[in-house]
Amino acid sequence: MNKIKVVIVDDSAFMRKAIESMLAKDTEIEIIGQGRNGLDAVEMARNLKPDVMTLDIEMPRMDGLTALEKIMSENPLPVIMVSSLTTEGAEATMKALDLGAVDFIPKEKSFASFGVMNIEDDLRNKIKQFARRKNLMRRLRPSSFARPASTAAGVQSPAAPSA
């Protein structure tokens, strides 16, 4: 059985190590790379071809949202946002999801002191779930990740038959 190849990208060495420790416990998952910024993320997506990537939003050199947009246009793959900025309803979360992220895990709830282990199973399960979908993502054209501004705009009802 092939292992699920994962890349971890976060500017915090502590967070990279915490995520690595969680994922290393699962024999179905293999960490194939770790990066510190968005430039690393784009390069690793291109060169390592991971099945899934975890990605922080706020990082030096290139932020996670810019990296996500480049990754989805060049090498689409399932990306799970792991960030203190990704809380439900937050603008950054919505933008990440609009750009193609498949899910998110907020740091402040997940990684605060003893809370790190609370999301361990959740993160591993999400990685496994989305790794199964990677082939679909690779077949999608990059433009298919952009959502229309309004789904109702410009939609016309079929004309009623005339008597």
C-alpha cells in the first residue's frame, strides 16, 4: 500500500514539529517535506508532488494565500489550512476556501497547550480523506477553483410555453 505523501508548511518550527509528531504516528502517512514560507510551499508542490499539504496563512516572504493561489493554478492538490487566522467565518478562511483549500484547522483551538493532541485524529483523518481526492483535483482545470461572484447573477428561467 502506498503511503500518503504530506508536505507541512509553517513558519513556526514548533508548529512544524507538532504537526510532524502527530502525523508520524500513522503508518499510512509519510512526511516528504517541510517548508517555512509560501515560496517553499510552491516549490515543494511543484517538485515533490505531495498527496496533501498543510499550509499556514501568515508567513514571511510569501503568505499562505498567495502560495495557495499559485499552487492551485500550477499543481492543484488538497491543501488543509492550519493557521491562527483560519477561524470559521474569518475573511482569510473564506478566501482560502475560495482559492481551493479543502479544509482548515484553527491553531488557537487546536494547538493551545494541551489542545495539540485534541486535533491529532481529526488532522490525520482529513489528510486521508482528501488524499483520496487528489486525482480529481489534478484533473480539474485551475480556473475551476474560482467561484462565481454570484450564482444567481445572469441566470434566466426557461421561457414559459405560449398558448
